[in-house]
Amino acid sequence: MLRLVSDSMNSAYRAVLSPCIGVCTLADDGLCQGCLRTTAEIARWSQMNDDERLRLMEVLPGREQSRAGFESLLREREALLGALHPLTAMPTRDGWNHEELVDLLPPGPPVESAVLAGLVPRKHGTQVLLTRRTDGLRHHGGQVSFPGGRIEISDLNPVAAAIRESNEEIALTARQISPLGFLDPFTTISGFRVMPVVAVIDPAYVAVPNPDEVADVFEVPLDFLMAPENLRRVEVDYRGRRRAVLEYDWPGQRIWGATAAMLFNLRERLAGIA
């Protein structure tokens, strides 16, 4: 797609050819049927420098893959559909660990929340999308977590809340998320009842962390997280009581607590134990 041309100063530089193929019709996803660009990207093409054009060209194959249906790329899709609570039958009970924490929870009803347990189909294997929260957050600052947060009145359901929070935290859009089902609800020590929404994530996504909430975005192989030998129990003191929490070690990251427990629940459901 590259050729050498000369400018008026007779110096050579790389010019990126337009991906336009003459099929200039806008599809339902807001992209051109022919070149897969948005109308804004088409309008800006003539003003872009070559680096900007190259970056856009690198994104287009992912958009083509997405249009073909990125959910079908997930090799574990059928197994997950059989293991998860279906989207039409959301579980309503307390968190599966609620009894363990009943004497440690803050007073009052739990705060309803939702997280997005995102699975990214890659050529080298399925990856789990995780974030590390900024240190200054009130709840679980500095910890590795799934994107998510409390369910607001404006949210239609936990799926809508998980998608909204993912957009606010790392700029995932609804069309980049294909929900599959639910894990079991989980109770956090801070008084949240968390509904984990398992979803396929478009592999062409580009995370843009909100600096007020997210310090880092990274992926970990699902196979690593599902292997029993990579998960361990660690004893901790909390309000004078010894508790066992789950923990993974991943280079540069400590995946523990609620996030590790939800991944354990995913492993148990896939194994038909939960």
C-alpha cells in the first residue's frame, strides 16, 4: 500500500494510499462498506500525515474481523455458554461467599454492582482483560480488577452497568462487547454485591484508561488463570480474624482478592463444579 513520490522540493517520502475502493456506502455500524473508515476519518484523510494514516491502516483489519463477528473467534464460546448463567436468567441470590463474610460486612443492604469479565480472542489464545485501579480510589485502590462499578438508577440492568463502566474506565464501546452470560454473584468485604458479566471483547479494541480511575490495562492468558497450580490461598488478618484469600502471581501484577475469586468461580463453572 506504500509508494514513493516526490514533493515540490524534490525530496522523497512515503505516501500512504487511500484504502477507498469506490464502495462509498455507510453501514449500520457507522463504517464505510468499502474502506471500513468512519465519515470523520474519511474527511480527515487529506489532512493526516503519513504516521496518522499508517496507524489508521493498522486498525482496519481488526474492523474487518469485527464486522465478521468477533464473538465467533472465541474458541471457548460453546463451553462458556453451557457453564454460565444465561443472560435471560440472571442469578438473584446473595454472593456465593456471603456466609463467610456475614459478620464482617458493613451494616445495611449491599451495594449492587457489576463488572465486565472480558475475554479477548487472540491468535495465540484467549486473553482476560484486566485493569489496575489508581492508588487514590476509595475502594480497592491500587488493586487489579475487572472494569466495573456500582449499578446506577439509569442502568437498565447489570449488563448495561458493566458496559457503561467499561466505557468510562477504558473507553470500550458497546459494539466492542458481546455478553455471553453471568458468573455467580460475589460479595466483597467492602459491602458490594458484584454481578460478573462474562463477555467477548473485540480484539481490535484500543484501551484508553481514564487516569482518575485506571492506572494500567493489561491482558493475561485465560489458560494461565484457569490452571489450578497458578492459584494459591494466602492467609491474611482482617479485623482480628484470619481469612484465606486467593491470589495469582503475574509478572508485574498481583491478581488477588475479589478478582481472583471471580476467576476461580469461572474455573469451577467451566469444570461443572459450581
